[in-house]
Amino acid sequence: MRVLLVQRSLSPPGGGNAVAAWMAHALAERHAVTSLTATSWSPGDTNAFYGTAIPGDRVTRRVIPPPLSWLARLPEHRGYRLRMCAVLRYARPLADRFDLMVTADNYGAFARPGIQYLHFPAALQPVPTRLAPIVNLYFAFCDRLIGIPWAAAAANLTLANSKWTAEGLARLSAGGDKPAGGDKPLGLSTVLYPPVIDPGDGEPWERRSNTFLCIGRFHGSKRIELAMSIVRRVRAGVMPDARLVIVGSAVDREYTQRLHALAGNDRDWIEFREDLSRAELNALMGRCRYGIQAMAHEHFGMASAEMARAGCIVFPHASGGSVEVVGHDERLLWQSEDDAVARIGAVARDSAARDAIRARLRTHAATFSTERFVAQFNAIVDDWERRHQGERHVS
């Protein structure tokens, strides 16, 4: 088949881009693939960071032209829908040249049904919580920019990154989020867990340090300041030599500066590491004992899964898809700062529990492997091809 992968970016970092990269990896093995992105990307750089093996000579790369390409320069947390609409605008006239259109950038308003991968249970057309007239004008402008109603995304085959996301979409559907244009109610989705690269076994437990890793974009939604507070209290209690290494990319400079200010008097045990290479990140995870993720309603938790595969004991917030990442292990899941400190202390004091948790986490997290993702995604695409054989468009 001829496949158009519509994505704002295929460059690292980011979990959504990781999914798109592994989609490109899987598709390029069996199909003629073209990517349409807001910025140029290098298969070599993407492969090095995500562990993919995308053949540069098998993927045709197209980038949206100016003036809309400038939208890609907006901060990651600003104007998401507008930036995606800029890419979708240039995907629309290309539709007839391809047999399938795919995106890992959540909803894709395509000229005809394709496949979309959702990372969180967002309403197709969310109800504004404030400034409704302005927000609705923004939505209308986005539709005009694409040339297709955003509601067209309801006709796509929807893949969800976790059961939590799929259940959230189903609740939205039951609540009436069923826009015109779809052949099925929004929310009936197939769960396809993201591809989690194997970082290797790392060091034996006795050679690792009592270091907590907090990995992710430096953005307020990650609640990194809460992770700092939790580890500070753990140091004051059961683990006086505990350290915290905060790893990620400064997508929100203001928030990043605030974190540095909060860590000002604790730099002897708090360290920031930005934009690590894949090899550096894997080595770091292999030297540390613990991971902590403080985001509420984390959609899946790629970093938590990677840390678990690397042999870390990970303590995520008891919400969202993170619960699935650690196999619903109540010993690791926490609701409040006090709860987190208590659960970490209980595990730290019990060596037998630590060994059992590590072994269970490694086995469970391996079910999110890249190999499993590729096999399941290929099967989904094969099934889509069989069901749409009579709908090929030829330009």
C-alpha cells in the first residue's frame, strides 16, 4: 500500500513521536511510506534516539511549506490544534495519492477514513471552560484552515495507548460525543500499548545508587516539584543518601526556571539533566534504583515503563495509564505526598519485597516491547487493508 504518515514531528524527544517513529519503522518494512511533517527530520537521528531502524531510502519525506511551517516554532504546549491543522491542510490534497493515511498525533481530520492514535481521552470538540466565544472562533478557524471539519476524525479507526484512555473515550461517547461524519461512535477504540525500547538490564541492584529518576518534559503537568518534595521527605526519613535526577527537555522555560529556583538549596542531591542521548539515558537508568512519576492522569507513562524495563522500582501516581504500566501493584501506587513517602519507605525497608517487585516489573514491562508493538500494528494495518481493498484511490 501507499501510506501517508501525517505527523507534526518525527524527531526526538517525546512519547507521541516515539509511537510515530515505530509506525514508520513497521510500515516501511512492507509498504511505500511518505511522511508529512511540520519540520524536517532525520531518520538517522530518530533511529538513534528511539531504537528504530527506519530506512532513509524507503521513506519519502515531505515538509509543509511556508508560511504555515512557522507554527512549528511555537512552544510545545501552545497552539497544538492549530499546528496539527497546518499539517492536515497539506495532507488533504494528497489524500487521493495514498491508500491509507495514519497519524500518531491524536485526532486526524482526513479527507477519508484512516487510522489515528490517541494518547489521552480528549473530546473531539471539547466544551470551552472559559472564553467560549473566542475558543469556538478558534475551533472554526482551525476547520477553515484544514478545509475539512474536525469532526471527520470520528470516521477513523482509533487506537488508544492504554485501557484508561480507551475507557475515557468510551465514556465520552456514551455522553454524546458522536459527531456527524463517523461510521462508528467516537470512543470505540482498540488498545495498542506504545513501543517501549529495551534499555538493557543495567547494573545489579547492589551496585546501583539510591537515586530516584523523574523523567519527562519539563512542563507543569508533570508536577516535578511534587516529586522533589517527596524525595526530600524520603531523605529525612528512611533513605538519607537518596538523590533525585530530573531528566527531560525544557519545553516550558518558565516552569524549568521555577524548578531550578526550587532546587536552589538542594543541589547537593538534586540534579537536572537535559536532552540526553538514548545511550546516556539507558546508562543512567541502569545505575539508579528508583523512579518516581508525579503526573496525575498520566496517559500511559513511557518513562515509567522504560525505567521498569531497566530494573528500577517505579512509584507512579495512582491514576491514568500509569496504573497499567506497573501492573496495578498497590505497593507502588500513591495518591498523595504522605502516601508516596509511606509506600516508598515500606519498600525501602523490605529487601524481599524489593526483589519480588523488581522481578515482576521487569516481566510485566516487557509486554510493552517494540516487537509487540510492530507485530500488533502490522496486524491492524493488514486488517484495515483487507476491509478497504475496494476503496483504493488512484491519482
